[in-house]
Amino acid sequence: MSLTSFVYKTQDDEVFGGNAGGETPPERQTVEDGPAHADLRIKLKPKEALQVMIQMRAMLSAGVPLLAAMRSLIEHATTPESEKVLRKITTVVEGGHDLSYAFDCLPNCFEKYVVHLLAAGEQAGALEESLDRSIELLTNQIELGSKIKAALTYPGFLMFMTFTMTLGILYFLVPKFEGLMMKRPDELPWTTKLVLSASQLLHSAPELVFGGIITVIAAFLIALKSKKSRAVIFDAVSKMPVIGDLIFKAYLSRSVGTLALTLESGVPILTGLEHARQVSELPRLQAQWEKAAVTVRDGRPMHTVMCGKEMPPALTQMIVAGESSGSLDSSLRKAAEFLDAETKAALNTFTSLLGPATVVLAGAVVGFIVVSLMTPILTMAKYVG
């Protein structure tokens, strides 16, 4: 086992109740894909999960003991799904487990960063504060998702109409020109041949075309539901212009904010770096936090590996200032706020460019077909003239 793997395994054991010797108590044993008590059948929408966490935070802030608060929330659950979630959490906590472990048993209800934030808060005795931060992050995530969905509504409708018009042109319009164009097939440009081939395929095997389209869409949706596949897709998209900047800064902001909270709560920095790595999700960002953990483990300053070309210079400078003054937690908190503002700015840029870009793309598709059809017709008209 490598040094890095040993460090992370030891940190996970500490967070979820293990010991430095690597032995995990029987009641906290995990399976390959998650905790032994995990229930994949229970699902909650992000807004419902947020509501559960807000209610839980309110009860704990009022001084109500955890189990009493859970039983009260079960009685006042607003939906059957919320009641199932609360009952599952109560059962797991009554069995002697931590609240973070109970949340981890519901992977289709709560994000992984919520689990790690709660685990960090339990370690430091700051459960309410970690709940507050989890609620803040989840609220920002829901708001960001809502803004992105709203921004995608018009472009999505426009692309759907473009797709429909393209199929209509290929199926109804192109065949009317096919007889005229095929008199001299060898003289046709490659663009015209491509359009004619697409039209012929659509006429001869429509079930194959639509079956392929449905298969691609279904495969994409299934891939998005898998956390590993989604991380790979997002990592690839995060390297693209504009939208990539938005995705990367959103995940970086989340991980930096998580690290700040863990350090403010008194959690060791290596454990905090592991939490940051877990919540970042993007493979290349996770690799950056892994390097930071190894660097800190070797006794070197963290900023030495946080100065890559992808990292915002302001983040690096804040880490340098925090390490120099001994106030790394507050510097990271300011860095997280700065990255939140950068994320919002990147979102505004993305939404402002998305509409015009979609119009250009739609025009390019339809224009390509029209030009491909008209080029040979105008050529023949020239010869006739």
C-alpha cells in the first residue's frame, strides 16, 4: 500500500469511527459501494433533502436531543419519502452510529460532501455549524442548478426545433431534389452527397435512425446518474471554454469551503484535505488535493502545490497569507467566498453567451443543408444558361 493510500485510509477510519490500526468496528463496516446499512431504494430530491436538514438544524438549535428531534420530525413529515428517510436515520442512530454515518447510508438522498461535513463537525463537536454549512452549500447548489436549467430552457427549445426541422427537411424536401442531382452523382460536392445519404438512410431505415438517437440519449442519461461517469463527464466538460470555467470554479469553491469549515472546527488538516478531496468530485481537482495532502504530510507548505495554472492566483495568495499568519482557516473562508463570487460571474458569462451560440449553431446546421442542396442546382443552372 502506498503512503498516500495509507494516509487516506487512516483518515477515513478516523472520520467514520475507525482506529489508527486500520481495524473497523463491526457495526461500522462498509461494503465496496458504501456503508453496510446503505439503502439505495430510498430517494429524495435535493429540495426535499434540504428541507429535512433545515428542520433538523432548527430542532438541534432549540436544544432538542438528536433522537427526540428525529422522532418529532417523523411525526410531522410532509411527504412519505421524507418520513422513510427520517425513520432510516433514526434507526441507524439508535443503533449507536453517528449522524454522518446515517446520512452516508442514504446515498440517493444526501450528497457526499454533506456526509463529510457532518463527520468533520462530529469530530470537532460542532455538528450544528457543520449542518449550517451543509445547508448553505446545498442551497447554493440548488440555486446554481436552477439558474443553469433556466438558462438552458430557451437554447434547449431552439435545438429541439432545429433538430425537428432538420429531420423534416431531410425526409420531405431533399427527396424532391434527389432525382435532379443524381443525374451526375460523380460531380456532386461531398457536402451534397452527405445530405443525400442522410436523407436516404432516414427513408430506408427510420427505425434505425430513431433507435440510434434514443439509445444515445438513454446512454447519456444513464451515465449522468452514475456518480463515477458523471465525474468523468464533468471533468471533460470542465476543460471546455466558458462552461468549463463555471464547473471547475463551482467544485473548487465547494471543496475550499469544506476545508475551511473543517479547519475552523479544529479538525486536523490532513483530515480536512481528505474531506476537500471527496467533495471536489472532479478527478483532476481530486488529484490536486491528493498532492496537497502528501505535501502537508511531508511537512511542506500547502501553497507550493496549489499554484498550478488552473488554480486562481488569488486562492494561492490567500493560502500563502494564511499559512504565514497562522490563520489558514479564515483565509480559506475568504477564498471560498471569493470563489463563490467567481462562480456567479462565470454563470452570468455562460448564460449571456449560450443564447447567441445556440442561434449560431442552429443557423449553421440549417444553412449547411440549404447550401449543400443549392450549390449543385446553381452549378447546373450556370451550364444551362
